[in-house]
Amino acid sequence: MSSFTIASIPREELLAPGHRMCQGCGAAIVMRHLLKALGKDVIIAHATGCVEVTTSLYPETAWRVPWIHVAFENAAAVASGIEAAVKAMKRKGLLSKEKRVKAVAIGGDGGTYDIGLQALSGMLERGHDVLYVLYDNEAYMNTGIQRSGGTPLYAWTTTTPVGKLWRGEWRRKKDIIGIVRAHGVSYAAAVNFAYITDFYAKVKKAAEIEGPAFIHAYSPCVPGWRHEPHLTVKIAKLAVQTGTWVNYEIERGTFRVTTPVPKRLPVEEYLRLQGRFAHLTKEEVDTVQRMVDEDVEYINRLAGTVVIGPVERKS
Amino acid sequence: MASLPGWRTLPPGAVILEPGSSVRYKTADWRTLRPVIDQEKCVRCRICWTYCPEPAILELEKPYTAKSGRTYRVTYEIDYDYCKGCGICAEECPVKAITMVEEVR
Ligand SMILES: Cc1ncc(C[n+]2csc(CCOP(=O)(O)OP(=O)(O)O)c2C)c(N)n1
Ligand code: SF4
Ligand code: SF4
Ligand code: SF4
Ligand SMILES: [Mg+2]
């Protein structure tokens, strides 16, 4: 696993250029590497959302693998059907029994935390051999930046505006991997492309495991997060370095942090690059810091040791 | 006006039969800044290629010998047909071999 380096990334591109994802879109980076890690023997069911609409402007497509455009709420259900169909084809001798064709569902945070949650739960409960990939840009971006269950505290969105009474989102981000984990799945992991070899190791493992697996991919969004397009990867890295995002995996019940952060940076360094947090007062930044501290404590408890360290302030 | 395929010529069920056909749509005119790679400075670390969202950086089997005498097996080149000018490549290049210059058309 550790022998996989940046030099091992396959050269072949399975996501074609010409797609209409924004300049500097994080989701585009997620999709490019997701496909490289999975290889060609996949069939994808893709919930509507930014990636889906920008890659399939009829009559053209950016996908170089079999791919189905589904509704907003049913990616997991369609992927379950694909898996059942592949099984049936093998049974009927229409497909070699040795051929491994992986069914993959892809959804955004709106499509996963909110409207697709029931389909996802059903897929996990029934135990389908499907990999579900959530690309999380923390709001409904395609329809104009509405908040979702994945939107973080204080983030500005068009439905959590900033004014005298409202200070952006007032609820905390839902623990989606916690929900998935409660179904007793074999594999669930959080990935961040700023740590690209970790990203590949986890996607490959998730695809190889028989049974339902879940990947939660961090996915910055230029207009939605109101950040400069050249900062996408920098912000992704800062998310990990501040402890805002933790790279971990749960493999058959065993929890492991894959990117330890011995010394954390203050969360302010992450927040200040994003216009969606530009309205935050000093007190509000402190509140976010306390929330991250709590989350980190929880992670360390699960890990059974301090893998994410305390905040170190540059003086 | 360019002629679009009529409904009679399209396969039913909105099936698209040609993988990766989005390449027909060039996104070059989205760009206001243009990345330029200094091949002398580039150490072939693959980072810009990894992080381009399009992808619009080509990894070519094109050997290159720098003035220092150092020889490289590959060359990274920007595909200006698709580069949207986000600047991620220039930001992430560890040796600052990429500069963003104003796009003049
Ligand atoms: C049932 C239904 N409700 C609403 C929509 C409109 N709609 C399409 S995409 C989208 C937002 C998707 O948000 P998310 O899943 O977070 O993906 P993103 O666009 O952020 O990548 C919405 C509301 C729809 N297509 N179907
Ligand atoms: S709105 Fe955000 S997620 Fe959607 S294409 Fe643009 S950058 Fe990507
Ligand atoms: S500026 Fe952006 S789109 Fe253009 S080559 Fe660099 S990373 Fe790719
Ligand atoms: S990031 Fe810089 S040094 Fe590395 S391959 Fe690209 S241009 Fe060359
Ligand atoms: Mg979203």
C-alpha cells in the first residue's frame, strides 16, 4: 500500500476534458483520480448535481466508462440494480464469472446526506457489492448554493444568509460516516486529494472489498466557498492540517487515522481563505476552533491514542 | 449556423455512444490567465499534472535535456485547448516553474 507513489498514478485519462466544471473545481480533481483508481471495469450510477450536469451535456459526455445519469435521490438504488444485473448476466452465462465489474454510485452532499439517504441506507442494509462515493462540496452547488446536511457551522449559503439575525449555517455538519458505519459496512473512509496516495489506497481498497463500501471525498467549490480558483489544493491541505477534515478509514470495524497530524494549525488559517466564512467575528472563529477541538478529541478517542495533536500557534 | 443532429439521428433513450466526446468542446476561451511552463526549471515531479482539474496538462514521452546536462524522459505541456486558467498548477509547482501570464487573444 505504501509502495503507491505519485509516479504510480496511471497516465490514461478516463474523464475527458471539455467538461464544464468551474475553473479550479475540486470535484473535477476527485472524479479524475477516482476513475484512475477504479480503472475501466466499472458501471457508474450518478446522482444529479454539479458533476453530473457538467459532464453530460447531451449529446456529449466526458465519461470514458459506462455511466448512467440517474435522478437526485436514487444513485444507490440504481447501483444496487446494476450489481443485481451483473450477477444475473453471470448466472445466465452472458458474462464470464471471473470478470469483476464493480457497480459504483456517485452523489453530492445534497444527494447523500439529505435526499439520497434512504436509498443509501437500503443499499447498505441489503449488502450490495457497491461502492458509494460521496463528493462533498458542503452545499447544493448546482442549483445555486443552498445548504445541506453537509454544510459546516457558520458557512454562508443562499439559504443560510448573513445579516443581523443570521450568521450563516447554525447547525453542525452531520457525521455521515457515522451513519454509514452504523449499518455495519466492511469499509468506509474519508479521503482528501491533497493526500493523493492515501486517496488511491483507499479507493482501491474500497473497490476490492466485496460488499458495500463508502468513500467520503473532500471537494472544494470555487463559487460556493468563494475562494480563489488557484487555492483549491492549498485549501484541501489546510483542511487536514487544521484538523477540520480527518483522513481515516474503518475497515471491518477497525478505526484508523491514515494522515496523522502531530501539530495542528489554527482553524482560522483554513477559514480565512474562503469568502463563505468572511463574516466571522473573532468569537465565532473561536467557536469553530472549539468545535474542531471537540471533533478531534472524538477522533483520538476512536483511535485510542493522540493521532491529531494540539493546535500550535505561530508566534 | 452549425447543424445540430436532429432527433431522428439520435439514439433513443438519450444514450451517448461515444465515450469522452466532450473533447469536441474546447474550454480555452474560459481562460484569462495562461500558464507557461519553464522547461529548464521543471523537475518533472508530476504535481501540476496530478492537480489539473480538466485535465489540461499532457505528460508526453518526449525526452528533454536541460542546460545543466540533466536529461528527462518526459515533458509536461499545457493543452491550451482545454486549460481554463485556474492557476492551480502554478500555485502547486514546488520549484515555481509555471508562471501565469495575461492571455492575449
Ligand atoms: C427530486 C429533485 N429535487 C431537486 C432537484 C434539483 N437539483 C438538481 S441538482 C441539485 C443540487 C445537488 O446538490 P449536491 O448533491 O450537493 O451536488 P452539487 O451540485 O453540490 O455537486 C438539486 C437541488 C432534482 N433534480 N430532483
Ligand atoms: S459550482 Fe463548485 S462543485 Fe460545481 S462545478 Fe463549480 S466549482 Fe465545481
Ligand atoms: S491553469 Fe488550471 S486548467 Fe490550466 S493547466 Fe493549470 S491547472 Fe490545468
Ligand atoms: S509541478 Fe512544476 S516541476 Fe513539477 S512537473 Fe509541473 S512544472 Fe514541472
Ligand atoms: Mg454539493
